[in-house]
Amino acid sequence: MERKVILAENAGFCFGANRGYKAVEDSINDDIPIYTFGPILNNTKIVEGFAQKGVKVVNNIEEFKNLKKGKIIIRSHGVSKEKYEAILATGFEVFDATCPFVKRIHKIVEKQSLLGDRIVVIGNPVHPEVEGIVGWSCNGATVIENASEASEFVAKENENITIVSQTTFNRKKFEELVDIFAKNSYNINVMNTICDATAIRQAEAEQLSQDCDVMIVIGDKLSSNSRKLYEICSSKCSRTYFVETVDDLKGILGNSVESIGITAGASTPKYIIEEVQNYVRNDF
């Protein structure tokens, strides 16, 4: 029996993740200390690999006072306006690796909040991307993650509301939450800021998981978009596995599996995807 193994076309690094990864990789040979403000990507293997090459993760602006002058690379998820300006004021060389799609949300939030709109961000409130987005509003923001929170939201009379989304949020859930706001007849300005690559990746994963006996989602447990891929796939395929590396697959597939679909989160490096592919093709 020849096992069918199908890799989703858009598995692995997205544009923004690749840009952040390359920014660090290309800076390692510079003859200065390299720091990332926050983990450059939500992938432990990548962060550990860079750490072995001397890249230090800094999570607090105050830490820079005690560090040797060098280059700061702002993580792909972006930071709040306050932190961004504080980083620029350190006197270090700065490279802003914020994903351009996230940067666009910052500009929308800043502009609309200055116009007096109330900002609603649909996403995970503790995700670094969302925390950064909230920090670009001049009058605060409300973060909504689920239907109950959307239903409990109360707008003031004649209040204008601008709704944006975390770039990696599930598109269907985003639309469902927006519908709740619309049904309450609020004055809403909806900006669908979900990254196209995320939407395409999720649609591919959903289709692939319906066509295969087993579905494998590769990603770090910290990765929000990887977890969403797992949720989508597991709803269509009962044998869906969420793995970080090939080691997590050892001994669980069995000989009777004829078709395996593979997808991977936006911060999953190519070499891990290839290792998983090679393993599942030969694990009989």
C-alpha cells in the first residue's frame, strides 16, 4: 500500500513571519549585540535556535538600560505606540519587523480613535498582536473574543464603532461576531483585517481535513493561528493531531492509515514540515 501524503499549499511561514525571521537571521553576522523585543515569532524552536547564536529576547523596555548598545528588532506581532516610541528613544539601532498587515491595523486604530470612534478588536486579549493593536488607540479599546462577550457589549447612543480583527482570527467566527453587533443596530465601521494568507490557509486546511483519514497540524503550542487550524481540522477529521515536531508523532499513526493531510502554522519553519512529511511517508 502506498500512503497518500498531501501537504497544504500554504503551510508554514507567511510573509510577515518570514520577514521577521529573515530580519534576525540577516542581523546575526553584524558585529553588534542583537535583541528582539519579545520572541520574534511564537515558535520555541526558532527562538531557542537564535538564542544559541547570541540573540537575546527582551520583554521590558527598562532592561535596555543595562544592556550593551546594539540592534533591537521589534517582533512580527508589533507593539503598542507607547512601547514603539520608547524603543526608538533607547538610542539603539532599531529594525521594525512588525508584519505590514498588523501595521495597517495600527494606522486604522490610531486614525479612527482620533476621530472619536470607539475601537473594538476581535481577537485573543492576551495575544501580543492584540495587545499591540489596543495600544494604538488614543482612547482605549474593547477586545471581544466570543459570542457572549459580543452580546454583552453595550454601545452609547449615537456612538460610532470601528471594528478590527486580529490578523489570524477565524474568518467565520469574525463574521458571526460582527453579525451580533449589526443585529443590535450599532453604528459600526467594519474593517476586515484578517490576513488573506490566514483565510486561505484556514480554507485549505478545512477542505484537506475532509479528504484525509488523518490530519496533522504542525505548530507551536503558543501559536494562535496554529491552534485555530487545529480547531478547524479537528471539527472535520476525528483523527487530527497537533504536533510541534516529528517526535510528537512517534507511534500514533498505525499501519492502516491510507491518506494523511498536513498543514502548518504561519510560524512553523520549513525544516520541521519536511521532517514530518518524511516520517509519515515511511512510518508503516
